[in-house]
Amino acid sequence: MSNPESFIDEVSEEVRRDRLYGAFRKYGWIAGLLVVLIVGGAAYNEWQKAQARADAQGFGDALYAALEMTEIESRLIALEDVRAPDGAEPLSALIYATEVQARSTEEAVAALQALAAVPDTPAVYVDLARLRMVMIGGDVLTTAERSAALDTLIQGSGPFRLLALEQRALIEAETGQRDAAIETLQRILGAAGATEGMRTRVLQLIVALGGDVAQG
């Protein structure tokens, strides 16, 4: 290779090197920022996890302290003051509804209805609120209202379907629909998810209604 060619190669190499250094000076902060964001993001995620654990523990401690109070009014005031972390609001509402029933069934039913009406509440809490509402609301809700609440639980294969069927049978029995109640109870006996305790209750109800236990 001739000297002029070597000189041209050296100059070209210097130009490329200068351009590279220039690019680093101009855009290198982006790489540095990415590193900071990645490291900072990992630290923030860990902080979030620790904060979530602390919030959950504080929530549990506050609930326990409130429920330990002997006076119902003091318990309710303390429960109203409990700050539920994100996602735990339905649980807090269910606990409050359970406690307020000692003061007023009407208030308990209203609290459960309010919970079920909150947008974006997870289905399991809505279903549980509806089931609880039916179970305690015999003197507050009409038969039609209780049956309508059960309809949504019985459809599909939700976790409270069989309990809802059991409540449906009780409503049918109390309204004089003996045959319908026995048929509903038989549906529970034939369900794969029925527990031993539930089967025992159902069999006792069938006997009490004068049905044939052998059919179960």
C-alpha cells in the first residue's frame, strides 16, 4: 500500500473516530438516562412492593383494632375511619355491612346494595354482597327483589351458585312452592361442587318438606 493511500486511511479513521466521539457527546446522555430509568424503575418496583406490604399490614391492624371494640357504635366509627389500600375497599365494605347489621338490618342491606352498585368492583365481591343481601334481607327486601338477586348468581358457574340455589329453595318453601323447592334442592344434590355439609343441609330440608330422600 502506498504512503498516500495510508495517509488517506488514517485521515478517514480519524474522521470516523471524531464522529463517533461527537455522537457520544451528543446522544450519550440518552444511554445514561436509560440506565438510570432501569435501575430507578427496579428500585421503584421494590419500593412499591414494600409499600403495598406496609399498607396491607396497616389495613389489617386497623381492622383488627376496630373489631376488637366492644361497643357497636365505636366499632362502626372506627371501621369508617379505616383507610383501605387500593383493591381492598370491597372487603372493607363487606366487613362494615356485617357489623352494621347489629344496629340495623336495613342499613346492612343498603350497604351491600351500595357495594354491588360500585362500578368496576370485582365480580366475586358483587356476588358475595348479593348473596349476603338475600340471606339477611328477608324482612327488608321483597320476595321478587331477593329472587332477582339470586337469578344472577344461579346463572353460569360462579363460586356462589349452589349457595344461591339453596337460598332459592328456601324462598320457594316459604312462599308455599313445596315441589319447586324440593326440585331445586335435588339440583344441589346432583351438583359436583356440593360439599358434604351442604348435602347434609339439603337432605334435612328435603325431609322437612316431605320429599323423598332416596331421590338425592
